[in-house]
Amino acid sequence: EAGVAQSPRYKIIEKRQSVAFWCNPISGHATLYWYQQILGQGPKLLIQFQNNGVVDDSQLPKDRFSAERLKGVDSTLKIQPAKLEDSAVYLCASSGRGGSSYNEQFFGPGTRLTVL
Amino acid sequence: GENVEQHPSTLSVQEGDSAVIKCTYSDSASNYFPWYKQELGKRPQLIIDIRSNVGEKKDQRIAVTLNKTAKHFSLHITETQPEDSAVYFCAASKTGGSYIPTFGRGTSLIVHP
């Protein structure tokens, strides 16, 4: 089966600019996650969707970050305006059964964001 | 919320030796513990997981142990090979409801040939 797709793979912007990332989960996966992985650290959950609803966004900096999954499939994550500390890899993951446990998460290749 | 501590941050071994990575967690309600391997520049991939109703699980050269009383779990890799070199992440989560894992900071394993 096709894996989780993300684009772009790399993005370099200047601080205060805006950027958007796109994720296409594995077909049929109801749950979608966005993680921020800063160099040398583990992934930190930003937001979790089940279908097109938000399950958890407690760690999403809502003053500058936003995410949507309007049709319950693809998702976009936006940063506006970007700060230097937003430099990280943004990972998208999906899992098969929405809202339940023991789901194996399948990660996308990530988008490496550099903010100058 | 959950807090996961992972040690060591870096582990260097000779090919053929064993490697052990340890994690502790804070939320006694956590009962699912996956381990991920992330090779340089690649995505994290699940390599093994354990649930709270078992104390140990093995898959070829990889094993995980869980001590719920002490709230710690470990990854054991035997007969290490250079291709085992990667960053390994542990995670902890609760079942029943949303599956939201909390990850450790990672261990960089280097296997010298």
C-alpha cells in the first residue's frame, strides 16, 4: 500500500514569513497526526484529527499555527508568521482505527523547515 | 500529562555486542509502549511494542521488557549489526479513547563494525 505522503520535503523561509505543509495519509486511515521534531528530540504532537474533527490540539501554538482536514483525508498545517524556533522537521502520521488504542502509526517522510 | 525520560542519549557498541535503552514514564495509566527506529534522514518506523498485560516481548534480536510497578521499560538488541545504527525512540500512551503517544528524546545507537 502507498505510504503517507508529505510535501514539500524541504522549505527555507525567513522569519515572519508564512509556510504551509501538506499531508496525504494512507487510504482509509481515519486518524491523522502532525508532529514537530526539533533536532535531537523526539516527535512532539501538535494536533490529532479523527476524520475531519480535532481530537487534541493542546500543544499547538494557536497564535501562529493552524491545521485543517476539511474532507477527512488530506491535511494542511500552516505557520503564520514563522519564528526561528519553528525550525524543525514536521512529521505527519496516520493510523487505521480512529480514536482507538494499539494503532500502529505510519509516518510520512517529513518536511524539514529552516527559518532564517 | 505524561512525561517520558529516555537514557542514554548516545550509545556506542561494537558489532555483536548487546545494546540496552531504558525509558521511564510518569503516568501510571499508560499501558501501551511502542519503540520506533529512525535512520538518518528517514521517517520513524515501529519496530516493536508492548502492552501492560505482558512483561516481555521478543522479536528475533529485539526484545522489550516492562516493569509497571517501577514505571520503566527497556529495549534490548542482541548481536548488534552496523545496520542497527539509528536513533531509537520510546513512547508511552493510554488506551481507551484517543491514542496520543508521548515520545522520549531518543537514543542514538552507533554500532561499530
